[in-house]
Amino acid sequence: MGIIQKQGIQSSLLIMLGFVIGAVNLLVLFPLFFTKTEMGLVRALIDTGATLSLFCTLGTLPVVYKFYPFYNQYLGKFKNDLPILTLTVNLIGFGILLLLGWQQKDFIIRKLGKSPSFAANFSYVYPYTFFLLMFYWLESFAWGLRKGVYTNFLRETAVRILTTVLILAFGFGLISLQNFILFFSLIYVIPTLLLLYSLVQSGE
């Protein structure tokens, strides 16, 4: 069995596992412990963060996917300036988001947020968006280094496991709703750090 085929099977299994965990979270645990309004708040945070993080990339992800293998092979890691260039663009994109978010908060909430309590918790969109943006950025390089299985595990499985932990912590009264929203807005911190560590350790 070829490496690509083997990785494809592994990725599919991890995605299926993540789908099952996500289904349990969505269909069982969230309705068990959260009101519809609270569930709507979480959904609004996820949808808004996902949309805004892609905006912040300013189109750099396709560039990395297409050109990083070439850059890495012919320039080497010390002359390859693609990581720092794309990181700079992503940070500029996030800076633009902060500016627009400050100026157009009401518009963003009206267009992307469907929860009545979303406006009061809008500030949590920023950390969620930032760390998801950083994960997307690292993930694009990881795919070029054939670490797709690991990135799929982090994005599809690990994030859902962390979500389960947070739901249960809230459900059993270990954390308040406000703390749940705070921790959920930081849910991509651990996957991002793990992916960064993996890329640094690879030496590529």
C-alpha cells in the first residue's frame, strides 16, 4: 500500500471519528446541558470565527498549498521566505479585522450572528478567529510536508474532544457559561501549539 493511500485511509478514519464525536456533542450533550439560546451563541461564535479567519488569510492559503513544496525543495528552509511572508499577510489581515470589527461591529453581528446574546459576547470572536487563523496557516505548510493525517486529527478529532471536555465541565458545574465561552474561544490554542511543535521538530 502506497504512502498516499495509507494516509488517505488514516485521514478518513480520523474524520469519521471526529464526525461521530461531533454528532454526540451536537445531538446529545449540547441539548442536555445548554439552552437553545446558549447553543445559538456557540454556533454564532463558530460560524463567525470560521468566516472571518478565512477573510484574514487574504488569499495566502492557496499560495502556500501550491508553491511551498517547490520553495522547500529548491530553496531549503533557511532561504524559504514563504512562511514569514504569508504570516505577515495573515497578521495584516487580522489587523484589518480588528479595525473593521471596531468600526462595523453592529453590521458583522447582524450579518453573521444569529444569537440574541452574541452582541454581548462578540469580543470572544477575536481570540477564536486568531487561533483558527494560525492553525490554518500552519496547516497549509503541514500539508506540504505530508503531515495531513496529523492535521486532520487535530482539526477533526482533537477539537471535538476538547469541546466534549468543555461541555461536560459546564454540565457538571465545574465552570460557568462565561468561562465556557472563554475557553471555547481559545479551543484552537492547543491544536495550534501541537502543530507548531510538530513542524519545528520535523526540522523542515
